[in-house]
Amino acid sequence: MKKLINSADTVLEESLDGLAIAHADILLLGADRKFVRRRNLKPGKVALISGGGSGHEPLHAGFVGHGMLDAACPGQVFTSPTPDQMIEAAEAVDTGAGVLFIVKNYEGDVMNFTMAAEMAGREVASVVTNDDVAVEKSTYTTGRRGVAGTLIVEKMVGAAAERGMPLAALKTLGDDVNRRTRSMGVALLPCTVPAVGRPNFTLADNEMEMGVGIHGEPGRRRVPLGSADAIAAEMLDAILGDLAPSKGSEVLLLVNGFGATPLLELYLMANRAKRILDGAGITATRFLTGSYVTSLDMAGASITVSVLDSQSKELWDAEVHTAALRWGI
């Protein structure tokens, strides 16, 4: 294993310290590094909190700031944060308008965020993301996994919260954005968890995992390595078949890298995906390309399609200032 670390036991703590130093104008670390919080809170605004296992950076801590999250709770690599982290984060960032948890559909995350909501002693609502069309169940989930579509929910709900939308309406919005969003991924090479020191699954040189999860969970099937065009076509066939957008729909297209995939390849995939959408009578009018919901050093990518309306376009375009996303400021 070759990684830029000092010790597998301290990699998360040292990384969080570096994040706080590099983006001190945007965020702060909570006590004992239990959460990352927005430096400048907005009184009277609903507080948005997300989190999950580390290893998916910049999700979630990289999306803390103006226009997105008020706090993020990082667990150890691929391990859910604990309820006390969410409770302390809520205490730190709730300015009186309530708290909305945004939770990826993994059993540990859902269980711990649910416990935190019950124990927090304040008004809390939750949105659970489950945008992955690859499988209905996996190693970590009952039901579909929450993957890169979580970023889209956090961005749009974050923009609405910034404008003063109340808690109940934000939950309704988040659930609606989740329903209009679908994703699928493919792995070309596995990732290596620092504490384990070896790849978390194996792929032959001529194989890929179609429908892989962001922790390396098995996908739909293991198949021979195909061309980028063929991979994009299969993923979009599954996404559009499930999402069923009407012809003439406008969509947001997110092409996301898993950590070890160069932008050269991601933009190639974005180009092909746009052409496939055009052929289906679907118009991509908003784009995001890059590594935003990663799986450590996994090679591969995911494609996410989110159907847009006038409100969601406005929310997507709204200003944001975080470590990982910045525009309009």
C-alpha cells in the first residue's frame, strides 16, 4: 500500500486539521473533531447537517459553507458517524429554526441519524437519499443506496435554506429532488482502505464492476472491460429507464469520478452522456464534472441525472461558497 499518510490510525484527524487550516475562512472544527461547521452561521435559518463515513471527500465536509451545509459529521473511513456527533453538531449550528438531516441510505447512517434526531431535544426532520439505480439491496443497505445524487440534494436544499425556506418545506423539497435524481457507477479498479492495507475487492485487468457502490459493494454484474461509449450507454440506459423523464425534459448531468479517474476521462464521459441524452430528446442544461463523491482511490465514475424545473434551476444556480464548490460570489 502506497499512501500519503503517517498512520492509518490518525489519517482522518490529520486530514480534518488540514481541511480546517486550508479553508479557515469558511469552516471550523467542532470539539474533538466530531463535526465540521460553517464559520459564520445565519440566524433564523434552518440548519442543514449531513455526514457519513470518510473516504468520499469532498462529500460531506467539503460542502459546508454558504449555500449548502451548516455542518458535516465525519465517521472513520467507510464507517458511519455516531449519534453524539450529530447531536453536538445540531447544538452548535441550530439558530432556532430547526435542523434538517440529509442522510445517504446506508443502514449505519440511517440508524445513527435516526437515533440522533430522537435524542437531540430540538425540531429535526430528515431527507434520506437513495438515487442509485444499480441494485435494490447491497452489503450496506436495505433499499437503494444514496450516492452522488446526495450532492444535488445538498446544493438545492442548501440554496433554499439560505433564502429562508422553513423546515417542513425544505424536507418536501429534498424528498422531491431525491425522487427526480438517479445515479449509476462503474469501477475499473478497487480502492484500498488505509486500515486494511489491501484492495477491498479484486478485478482482473480485463474486468469492470458495473453498478458498483461507493464502498466497493458489488454492482449488477462483473463484465469485460468496455469502451467509454459502451459504459456510458449502459449506465444511462439504466438511469433513464428508471427515471423515465419525458421528452423535452431539462436535466442536470453530473459526471463524478471515484478518486483515481482523471478529468481527461471524465470530460470524455460527459461528452458521450450529453450526446446520449440528446438522442433521447432530453436536454442537459446544467453540468458538473469532477470528483465530488469519491471512494478513496477507486478508478471509475458515476453518472447522475436530475430532472429540472424552474425552481430547481434557480436553486442550482444560486451562489455557493464551500471548500469544494464555489460560484456566484
